[in-house]
Amino acid sequence: MAREKSAAQVTEPSRATPVVGDFDVIVAGGGPAGVIAAIAASRGGARTLLIERYGFVGGMSTSALVTPISEFRVAGQQHIGGIPLELMQRAAELGGAEIERDSGNWPINDEIMKLAAQRMLLESGVTLLFHSWFSDVVAEDGRVSHIIVQNKAGRVAYACRTVIDCTGDADVVRAAGLPTTKGDVLQPATLWFQLGGVDTDALTYVFGDAVDGILPVSESIRTRLAELHAAGEVPLFGGPWINRFFRDGMVSINVLREPTDASDPEWFTRTETSLREKMHALIEILRREFPEFRDAWLAKSGIQTGVRETHHIVGLYELTQDDVLHPKAFPDTIAKGAHTIDIHQTDSIDQNEFVLLRRPYNVPFRCLVPRGSVNVVTAGRCLSADGPGFGSVRVMATCMAMGQGAGTAAALALAHDVAIPDVDVAQLRAALIEQGAIVDFDNVDPDDHDDNIDRHVDAFAVDR
């Protein structure tokens, strides 16, 4: 439950916050969406500042160790290109990404991703500001004039003409007084970790590519963990999804899950401490129960727990389950998605509403624009979507594609001196196509209502 607010208040003395910079575009949050948005805006001619709370970029792919990045292809078809593909190619050239997998679920090395993304940002002319928390805005009637950040230098402001909210939690949107929503039940959070000393030769059967959108899961390991969970020895878990981590003996694991609200700092603190305890206990169980993990040791855990969902904007359009299952030719399509509708349960080791997609769907720009916004646009998991729609569109590759759309739109709004909702979508799509983004409508068949889905799927049925 969220904490109850105290009736007590303090009155802070008024203060003048120094304005220390002036930018065309400010991107709040350096996760997958924010990185791509900043690069796109800067390449579009906008003087761009990227604000990030950590000392590196990459968001969930680096701070939370989430791999693979899903997903760039489906059913043999590439549906995400442009700057996101360029970043993955750069990481692959550095030895930190596997982009040959036909499923489009591409493993990454978090340290290489930090470097590849940083290089592309700087090469594109983006100004970086690390170790800085977004704090507040100066805004009136949907127009933000200044972003306020807090860091070791104190509380400072940056003037801006356009803002891209890539915080994941709609922090800028909420601070600007624009509408947001948050479900009563949020998808649980996961603490990823990496292990060394693993007999990876014995686990080769779970390192294969995804089949029909489903990543391999060991039935024998899952069955035993389920037995131990029923006996009270193993906490709530998912999968486990075990990924080879670029060298013999190393794996990256997605297994732990816990219900939480990451926008409630007190609750999320309890989640962080709880999952870290559970991680160490689970590693001991892996050593005890499975020969492949007998000599395993903890190489690294996420510096934060991975977050799937908090606040969503109330956008000019809400992406729905029907839009995902039956793709629409939205005139303002700026990205595509194809991930399964995959909703992690908060009180079970199973997945909920697991629906496979056979072709990509289209994501309209309106999903990224908050109602009432003049110069604020979003990208990433705080977009406007219903529950099942969000269960698919939330993944990082699609968030990257949204980032390219948002960054390009921000640059066009400035170039033509129009509000974000008034960006010419034909010009926006033409610019994205010129950048290599994939935004065509060849996935739409008005006479076809059923062949894009497979509703009856057991994500943990067999060893693969």
C-alpha cells in the first residue's frame, strides 16, 4: 500500500534558483528511450541537454541489468531500425551485443551498452548532466519554461523550449500539472543479477533463441523451484529466464519478482532491501539444488531493482489491446511493437494474459503527448496505454523507437515554431523514414482479424 500522507507541513523560505543553462530540448532520464530521444533531437538541430541521475546512461538495460533487449524482429521481420538499431550495432561492434538472433531478443553487455550509448550521445552533440535528479518545473498552462534539478551544486534551473519526459514515471508531466493515471495493481519489480562459476556447458539448452516469442525456460529447474516455493523456501519468482553472459561460466538471470510501487520511495526502499536479501538466499538454493550452479558466485546485481510500471500519462490517444492484436494504420505512427502481451502477476509464479503476436503493430505519436501539453512530450513506459496494450509496448526496444519519434518531433516543433500537438505528422514520419526508422503500414490487413495472435500459450511448457 502507498504511504499515508501526514497532515503536518513545513513552510520553506522563498528562494531564487539560478538559471545555469539554456537549451532547445531537455530530456529528463537517460534510459533507452531518453538516450535515443536525445540523439534524435540533437541530430535534428536542437541544442539538447540530457539529465540523468546516475553516472552513466542506459536505464534498465544498465542500472538494472535487464537483458535481452526485446525486441527488434518478429516472425523474421525487422520492425525497429533507425537510431535504436544503430546503437545495437555499435554495441555489437564493441563485443557487447548479439544482434544476429532472428527473434529480435538481443542480449547486451551492460558495460558495453554504457560506453556505446555515451559515445553516440557525445558524437551527436548532446550535453550530458549526470548525478542530477529532476526536481521540478516552472510551467504555466501546459508550457514548461524551466527544468529544475538537484545535485551536488545545489538546486539549479535550465531554461528550455521543449521537454521530453523519459523518466519512466512521468515525473515531468506530473510536475507540470498535466494529467496522469496509475493502476491499482502494478506489474511487479525484478532484481536481475549476474553469476560467475556456472556450468554453462550444461545449460546450453536454455541459451537458445526465443521460439515464437517465448524465451527458453528449463522445465526441470522451474519445476523444482516451484516445489520449493510451495514449501515456503523460495520466494515469488518468474521464469527463471537464464541468459548466457558473453563468456563461459557467466549467466544473467531474471527470476525474482515482488509487488511494489516504485513511485513510492518508502515502499520501493522496502522492495530493494527485500529483494536483495531474497537474491542471496536464492543463490544459495541454486548452489544446493542444481549441479550447474554448485560453484556459482555473485558477480553483480542491479544497482536498482528493475521497474515495469508506475504512472502513465493521459495522452491524446490510449494504445489498446485491440490496437496491439489488430494493427491499425495510424496516420501518426512513429514506432512499432511486437512483444507478446506479457503481464507478470503480483501474487503468482505464472504469467497473466500471455498472448503471442505474429506481426508488429503501430504506435501513434498521440500516445506520447499528454493532454493539455504545449511543449512536453514523453517516450518510454509512461506512455498512454491500457493494461494489455502496455503489457506489450513497455519493452525496451519499443521504448527506444518511441524515443526516436519523440526526439524527432521535438526538433521539428522547434524548427517550425509549433506546439508539440501541432507537429505535422506527415513531416514527422518522413523525417523518421529518412533516419531509417520503420513506420510503414505493411502489417495492416483490414480483412484479417485473427492471424496475429495465439492466445493459448504456456510460457513455461518445455525445455528448449
